[in-house]
Amino acid sequence: MGVIPERKEYKNFTYERYLTLSEQATNLGFKKVTHTPHSEKSHFDKTGLLYDNKKVVLVYDVKANMLTVTAQENAIKKLSTLIGDNKKQEKVAKLTKEKPQQNKSEENPKKNFFTELFSKKDKKGEKVKEKPQEDPKKVKKEEKQKEKKQEKLQEKTKKEKQQQKPVQKQEKQKKENKQNQKDQSKAKDKRSKQELKQETKFSKQEIKLEKQQQERIAKEEKIVVPKAEPQKGRSGTYSVISDYYPLSFAKAMHKIRNDDEVKINTLRSSYSKNNSDNRYVVILGDKQCEINYMQESGTLDISGEATPGIKEVFLSFGGREIYASVSGEVQLDDYVVILKNKMPSALQFLSAQEKNDLASGMRELEKAVDHYEYSMFLLSPFKGLENFIFDLLKSKNITVKMIGQAYEKSQNGAYVLKESYQNRCGVVYSEVMAALYEEYFATRNFYAHADVNGSHNIGSKKDAIAVVNKIYKTIEYNCKKLTEINFKLVR
């Protein structure tokens, strides 16, 4: 008696023998536990039995007509006795089935065409058994001829059905068309005199409206469009265009995007029921400008050094310029004056808002006089650094709510990008992001968070300026690395 169960296969095993075997096994001490019948997905029929507290599995393959028995040796021996008895019973059953079929054929001489064909095949098969001297080639020829006749009959029936379908569809369409014509004629008859009167009233109103529109057009042609005037309280190169429609804006932006010398970065695109605001930064060579299109009011605001060239493209598609800066009074923005010498490589990566945030702290520090605490002037430069880190993360499709979520601590205790981001972005980019965030986390949290002892305060103006200059140096040094790898910021 081995511990490992044995496996035995029975080929040419009918499904009926398999069912009788599973039923008769209970008489020999087997217990039926499970049964999973075959289906469209699985062609295996499984039955689980127990014999002497040990598993017995019967698997019947419906397609292959094969039975596999997996059990211990003693269980297989008992089942083999049943399998032998079943073979004898099948032979007896086959003999009993053949006799009544012959009697039925004698009793029912009248049959259909298809039944006669199948019965003739059976008779010829029997004749072949009785008379083995006949040639098998003749039998095959006759069978092929009969099969061809059956196929021709089937094709004829299919063609007749296909011909009947379009005829039926045409009749249905004719009936439906007649009904529609009747309904239309009835609807015309039901129209009352009051409805006709109302139509005449509407036609008169339309004529009046057309006359009013023509009068308005004539008045507008007489009106002379005033020239654009400079807007009070505003400096630099700018242009304000009114009556600008969304279709004109879309066409102009499409033309600007197709220009190889122009680059466009999206700052914001917000849509709501009451407002829709679109902001972009357009870079044209060394110059750039910021576009703000307010769809609700239909006004387009362009500001920056590249305003004159971009303005002409927008005006070619419509709109009216109401404000513009005078060419003789053009002044450079504050952030260009402050940042041009300190961080020239970083200017191509920073947005207009980030430049203003980085420069405003230095500008206010230079004006400040006699302050007991200067750490408050560092908030805007750190805000510009934070937004710059956000833009770099977004350009690599790294979406986080807070920039700290993209970093983790290394073994040395320094903050680095997560491993999944490092594998995606490369070595140089990961080093740049680690250096920028290290400067932001270490310095910003130290001065921006309040402390009871007051150790985070900056009492000297020079110390505050030194902190801002350090921010400029870290940004400039890492932006040089980005230019070396030909990195392009996509907002």
C-alpha cells in the first residue's frame, strides 16, 4: 500500500459508463462528496469520492472520451471491477438497441427526405459489414454525391429566404409612407385661422427687426474708432484688446503655436459658470510676454517685452485695442533689473510670477530701514522657489499636493527624490531637485516657523540679503545643470 495515489486512464470510455460508475461506486463503500459537471468553458466532468477516508477523483474528458482515475491502489482495484461489468452491459445494450431500430424501419415505411438519406447510409454501412467483398471506393463516391445534393438544397432554401426579406421590407416601407402622408394631410387640415394670423404677426415683427439692425449698422459705420490710449497707473510694454471673441482667440493661439520660434507655457486655465480665465506665457526668442484672456468680458491683456509682435497676430483676427503703452516710455520690469545679473541662466525656466516673487523680497529689503526683524521679507522669495519646484515636478508628470510628498530621506539624512521618480527622470534632474528642495526645506522652515526663544529671527538687514542671495545662487547653479542636459520646462 503506497502513500502516493496512483493514476489510471481508460480511453474510448462513454459518458453513460462514467455516470453509472459514479452511481454504482456507492454500493462498494465509496462516498460521493463533490461533482462539477462539464460546461462550455470546461470540457472536464469531475466527481470526488471517499474510500477508507482517502480521496478518489474521477475526471471525464467529454471531447476525448477518456476517464482518468486518481486514487490509492485498493480503490482502483474495486473500481476496475465495476468498469469490467459496465463493458459487458454496454455490449448487451447495443445488441438490444439494434433490433428495435430494425423493427421500427419496417413499421414506418414513410419517411422524410432527410431521414431517408440518413437511413440509406446506415443500411449501406450494414451491407458493408455483411458483405466485405464490396469496394470501399464506390461507397465513398456515393456518400460524396449525397452530401453534395444536401448542400445544394440548403443553398436554395437560404437564397429563397434572402429574396423574401427585401420584398417584405419594401412592403413595410410603403405602408409607413402612406401613413405618414395621411398624418401630414390631417395636420394641415387642422391648422386654424388663429395660427395663420399669428404667423402674419411674426413676419411683421421680423421685418421691423431687420430694419432696426440695418439702422444700427449704418450708425456704427459713421462712428470713428478711437486710438489706444495709455492706461493710468501702469508701466512697461502692454496692450489691452476688447471685444475679443473665443473663436478669434483660438485661431490666433493656433497660429502662434505653429511658429517654430515661439514657445507657449500655460499658467492657468480656469472655467466656471460666471468666469473663464486663460493665462499663458509666450516666449519669442530672448523676449517673452504674458497673455491673460478673460472670456466672460471679452478682454485680452498682453504684457511683456514680446507684446508688439504678439499683439499684431491677435489683432489680425479681430478685436479693438483700447489701451497700449507709449513706445518712448517703455520701462523694464523690476525682476529683469534685479535678476538679470544674478541668475541669467534661470530666467528661461522661471515664469513671470516666480520672477516677481523672487525679486520682490530683495527689492523690499533694499528699501527697508530700521527693522528689528527681517525674516518676513523672505516669504516671497521662498514662495517663488516653491512654485519653481512645483513646475519642475509637473514637467515630469509628478503630481503631488505638497512638494515634500515627492521626496524621502536617504541614509545620510538628506532629502532626495523617491526611487521611482529617480528611475524615471535621470541622475542630473534628480540631483537638481534634491538640491532645490534641501535649500527650501532647511532655510524656509528655519525662518518661517515661529519659536518661543526667538532664535529664528534675523536682526540684521545684511543677513537677510545674504539668505536671498543664497537662494539665487542655488537656483542659478542648478539651472546651469538643466541647460547642460537640454532640459525644457513644460508647464
